[in-house]
Amino acid sequence: MVVGGGAAGLNGALVLARSRRSVLVVDSGAPRNAPAEAVHGFIVLDGTAPSEILARGREQVRHYGGRVVFGELASAEPAEPVAGDPRFALTLADGRGVSARRVLVATGLRDVLPEVPGLAGHWGRGVVHCPYCHGWEVRDEPIGILATGPGSLHHALLFRQLTDDLVYFSHGTRVDRDTRARLAARGIRVIDTAVTGIVADAGAPTGVRLADGTVVARRVIAVATRTLALLGADVLRVDAPGLPESQEAHNDTGLGKRSALLDLAHGADRRIFDELLDAADVVVTGYRPGALDRFGLAPEALAERRPGLVVARLSAWGAYGPWGGRRGFDSLVQAATGIALLEGDEGRPGALPAQALDHGTGYLVAAGVLRALTERRRGGGTWRVEAALAQTARWLTHGTEPEAPRAGERPGRPYEPGAWLVERDAPLGRLRHALSPVSYEGGPADWARPPGRWGADEPRWTA
Ligand SMILES: Cc1cc2nc3c(=O)[nH]c(=O)nc-3n(C[C@H](O)[C@H](O)[C@H](O)COP(=O)(O)OP(=O)(O)OC[C@H]3O[C@@H](n4cnc5c(N)ncnc54)[C@H](O)[C@@H]3O)c2cc1C
């Protein structure tokens, strides 16, 4: 069975059908390039409408005996082997069931556009991402690069090849001195004022509106999209309804996550939780060791129930030391590990300017989980990650050297966090937040969704 009948799925199906395999393609009919008028840069087919290419592809697959049907795959489970040969039981969203020996997943990518009012409506026409796909069509136009991260510089230099009239909207991303110099050398103007909307006339963009009300005339906006949330995970935070969380704390930590409330002592909620657990790859708990054992959430109990799971446990003091059973949170750990003393003044305790132990430990957990998932993929197994704020504090206070100043930073000057902050619209208003410290060339620049209202999401997986 081939899941997804875009260019990749149909090509796979064509080769398999010609190899006399019995092939079924199931496609939900939403190829990535659907908004584009024509496909370009594809020899022989240059200028052909995407829908026409797919129609011809389906015809060719059918010509060799393959079947192509409209439908959406909802689940795929390993089924009883037939004569020792493994099978999959696949269910479509409309309830139809299929059994297959092999599954080729060709479901494509999902483009996530920055949340700028008016942008999404022009996607694939006045708002473009790929200089090779649409560049020729927008040549010599006034083009704006809407930056989403470090990769946007590369984007700008590619689009500069197509027009002399290029503006780089940094839109909260960091543009260091070297980058500014490179852009200036190519005649690219940089605008740092935040973008608040796209202005259009007769269905096509005419300008980019800035936070100060100015409109910069642009016919085309090029944007590097992100594909899925920061690193692709569907993250659902589950809390007990009786243990309220401050919305402000959630605004700070809820980026890219959804948040739902479930009372594990309550039968109906417990059943929902168990269903979530059955489909989860990773469970992260943030309570003191032992506190969740009565719900069957001890790492050993989870591993027994779901072999192959990655279980990460984050606590204040760790499971192994004398304070393992105690409650704790960032500020208490800062006090106990001497940070309050180091940061204090004239006998008064101080604190780090941010909840660095919470955030730092969270990123260490994320790194541990990624490592565990990689190892699981390579060799299988059930994995456990343990992290403690106290251990992070120890690393922070022993042997961590300050980073060398980056280009453009002047040592000795008061710390200027502006380059690491970004603003965006969130369900609860305009939100200013720190960028993720995880960044790499071509990687995601920001989280796909801002934090919503704590506890307001449906307790289900979306991916
Ligand atoms: C606006 C735009 C313009 C582009 N222009 C060009 C261009 O000019 N030239 C070029 O070479 N490339 C272009 N690209 C890139 C090109 O679209 C992709 O490389 C190509 O579509 C990838 O094919 P695919 O089969 O992997 O994925 P897709 O074309 O996205 O197809 C995936 C299919 O899987 C289906 N699917 C997803 N989930 C399920 C499920 N659970 N069950 C069943 N079916 C499912 C989807 O409905 C979809 O039909 C463009 C991209 C965009 C966004």
C-alpha cells in the first residue's frame, strides 16, 4: 500500500506496479504544491499544472494494474503474519480497512507559514518560498524576504539573483553585523520593524505593513516555511484540573505545545489518558520521583506496559540522592545549590535573571529523548532519561565557562537580550518570548504555535 498519491507516492507506485506488485495508492488529495499554478524547473513538465501531472501519474499507475483511491489513512498497526510474512492492518478515516504486506509512506511535508495576517491567503502565488520553482515568474519584481531564521539570509541571496529590488524584513530574527554587511554589499535593504500584515489589491500583494503603520510596497513576499513544530513532535501537556498553573508560566513554557486537563483518578479521563499513552512515543513526567506511581506512571510500570517507549523523568532533586522524595522547584534549587549566594549581594540572596534550571533541564531532557529515540530506531529497546534541576545547577556552577562573545557583541557592556527575543500574536495577545536555543543551518527558527490558554486543548494527538 502506498499512502499519499503526490509525485513521490505515484512514482513509487508506478515502479512497484511495473514490477508486478499488487499496489493500492490511498491519497487524501492535498499535495503540497496545490496552490501553485504550474510546476517549474522539472524537465519536460515545466509549466504544467500540478493537478494535470498527478492526473497523468494516476493514469500511468492504473495502466500497469495499480489502484488509486481517494481516502485518508487514519491508523496502521502490525497484524498477524500470514505464513510467517508480516502484515499491516490499515484503517482509513472513513472506516474502510486494508491489509498490506508493505507500506510506502509518501505523505509529503506540511508547510508552516509565519503567523502574519494576510500571508497565508497568497501562499503559492504572491507569497513564495522556492526561487527555483517560482523565481523566473517573479523576476524583476519588488520582492520582500520575510525572515524566519538564519536560513533566510541564504534565501535572500538566492532571490537577489532574480531582482535588484529586494528588502529583508528581519521580523524579530537576529541579523548580526556580518550578515548586515553582506546584505548591504548586495544592495539589500534591511528593515527591523516587525511585520504586522500583508496589504493586497485585486487578490495580489501590494505591500508589507509594519508595526509602526508604514507600508513597504512589495509585489512578492518570499518566506522560508518551517515544516512541523520546532523539531516535529506533537507535544501534549497533561495536567490535573485540581492543580492550577499560572497562565504566565504557561505563556513562557507552552510554545509549540498543546495543553489538556485530565483527572487520572476519574474513570473517563483515565481511559482517555490510556488511549493517549497507547499511541505515545515519549512520556515526560515532571513530578517528584514516586508521586505518580499510584497512577501506574513509574518508569518501570510504563516500560512494562509499553515496551519501546521512551520515558523521561524530570525532578528537582533527582531520584538517586537523599532529597529524592522531596518536592522542589527552580528557585528552591537555586537556593540549595549556592546560586542564591553567588547571585546575592551584601548578605541578601539573589537569583538568576531567568528560571535557568527549569529551561536548561528541559533542553537536556529534550536532548536525552532525541538520543533515546535515535538509539531505539537503531537497535530497539525501551529507554529512560532522568534529569534533575539540582544536577543542572551543579553543572552550571562547576566548570561551565562563559561563551566567547559573538560577532557584534561587546564584552563588558550590559547584556542586551533583544537579539534573542521575538514578538508574535498569540491567542492571549501580543507575546514577546525568547527564541529557542536550538538552532542550526536549515533548522527551524521558532515554534510552530504560540502558547494557548492553559488546559484548553482537546486531549488527543493531532499528528
Ligand atoms: C507552493 C509550492 C510550489 C512548488 N512548486 C514546485 C515547482 O515548481 N517545482 C518543483 O519541482 N517543486 C515544487 N514544489 C515542491 C513540490 O510540491 C514537492 O516537492 C512535491 O509536491 C513533493 O511530492 P510528495 O509526493 O512528496 O508530497 P505531496 O505532493 O505533498 O503529496 C503528498 C500526498 O499525500 C497525501 N496524504 C498526506 N497524508 C495522508 C494520509 N494520512 N492518508 C492519505 N494520503 C495522505 C496528501 O493529501 C498529498 O496528496 C512546490 C511546493 C510548494 C509548496
